[in-house]
Amino acid sequence: VVFLEVQAHRISSLNEVVDGLSIRVMGALPQIPRWASSGTGGRRSSWQTALNESVDSARTLLLRDASLESVQAVMIASAQPGEGKTTLACHLATSLARAGRNSLLVDCDLRRPGIHKVFDVPATPGLCEVLRGEADLDSVIRPTGTEGLSVVPAGRVNQAVLKKLAQGEDKPVCDELKKRFDFVTVDSSPALPVNDSLLIAQHVDAVILAIRRDISRYSKVDAACRRLSMLGIPVLGAVVIGLDDGSYDFRY
């Protein structure tokens, strides 16, 4: 019974991340209200402002780490699906562009890509086509409606792409992107179900974990951190998603 309770333990507070998992909290995003997608007027504007401020706080810490530790390419990871890594990756890359950085968002969640839907760009060609030698980088880097932000969609994955990832052939691509952009944000697959994110993480500078309140399980996040640590991949910290609006005074 104790074992099952530990396995089912879901993270519900910042203290569990800081004290229990010993992970630095870089930011906390508010819970997305049900009316956010359909609301209009000042109410929606106020909530969007609060979200931007929360993301910008995480960006501030990231820029500080970048200046001290030469961090330029960051992968957003999660232990399991549904923990908000794609949401965090999109908002963080957009925040970096708002701060005047030449920002690139790369969709490396090859099994379930979603970046092309968020920014309304063609799904192919993308990173997979580059790895297979069917396209060059210039043809897959797409501008967005946000000034200073570009995206690279995932493309169409197959076994040939997974084999090239295992052989480390994505490293030259990552190195070239770092030459072209101030910051590269990588959205990855969840760390536990598939191996892709662990392979890609070895070619970025650091990882930020996305943790969703009452969804992320303590034991799973801990296992993901241990896997990254065994590969020598630095974890800058975590951004916790889904805090109650009362956690901060959003109406300041």
C-alpha cells in the first residue's frame, strides 16, 4: 500500500519541487482558466498579462544562467506526456524574442509534434527531413507572427531518423543553429516513455523541466532527473505549471 501511494504521489506545491526533489524553481505559470480561449476584453487581457509576466520571470533567470554558464540551447523536457512542456517551450521562446533575442523554437517531439499547429506553419519539411538529407536548414526555418521568433517543425519521422538520432547526427544541426540564433529552445519528447529526448539532450547546453501541478508524479519526475544526471546533462531548474491564481497577486 505504501509503495502504491508513493507511486501515485502527485506534486501539488512548490515546496515538493524545491525540498523533495532538490530542483530550483525558475518560474510558476498560472492555471489556464476555461474561459481563456473564448474570453474577451479586459478579463482575458489581464490573465494574458499575468501569464507573460510569469514566463518572463523564468526568462530572466535563464538569461542570467546564459551569461554565467554559456547556455545558448535549452531543451524543455518533462517526465511524462501532458505535463505542459510544449506550452512552456512556446511561451519561453516567444518571451526571449520579446526581450530582443533572435530566438528559434525547434520541435524535437518527433512522435507527437505540435509546434507547427501552434504557429500555423507547414508540418513538413522539418527536422526529420534535414536529418535524412532531404532538405537543408534554410528551407525548414520558418518565420512566425512574432518579431524575432522562428520555428523549425518536426517533419515526418521514420526509423531512419531514429537511427540517425542514435548515431548523434543531430549534433551538427544543433551546432549550426546556435551559430545562427541567439537562443535555441527545443521542445522534446517526454523523458521516460521514449529515448529521443535523452539522445537530443546530449547536444544542448541544459534542460528545463516542465512540471504540472496535480498531474506530475513525484517518482516519475525524480526518475527523469536521475536519467539526465547519469548522462551528465545539467538541469537548470523547473517551471511549475498550474498554480492557483491566489499564489501571486496577479492584479497588482
